[in-house]
Amino acid sequence: MSFEDIFSSKGRVKVLKVILLRGEINLTSIIKETGLNYVLVSKHIDYLKSCNIIEEIKLGRVKIYRPNWVDPRVRYIEEMLRVLNE
């Protein structure tokens, strides 16, 4: 996984940004906040999980997504987004 792969899609960046800003969020909320459809959000989440950038937590039937703060790349991405938004 490379920098270009993670940021090659506007939709993926939107999904990642929402997850980083919210800390923990479910799929329905990601769809509402990004304006993307279910299929696109699911694909982006699957990709980000495969890169170990986000993690999925199952609470009964509900899945919650959050940044994988253990991975140092996530801290760098979060810092970059914060600086760019200032």
C-alpha cells in the first residue's frame, strides 16, 4: 500500500476524513456525512481495513469503524488532514 493508493480516490479520502474526525462511527453515519452510496462506502472501508488504516468493531449486529491509532501512519495522516484544514 502506498500513499498514492490511499489518496487516489476522492471518495476514499472523504470516508477516511469522516472516520478520523469522528473517532468512531457506523456505516450509516459515514454514508450520510460523505454523501456517497452504500456500495462505494463499503468498498472504501474494505480497502482501508485491508491497509490497516481503520479497524472494525462489532457490537452485536452493529459495526463501528475507527482509526487504527496503533499504526503510526494513521497519526501522520490525521496530522496532515488537520494541517490542510487550517
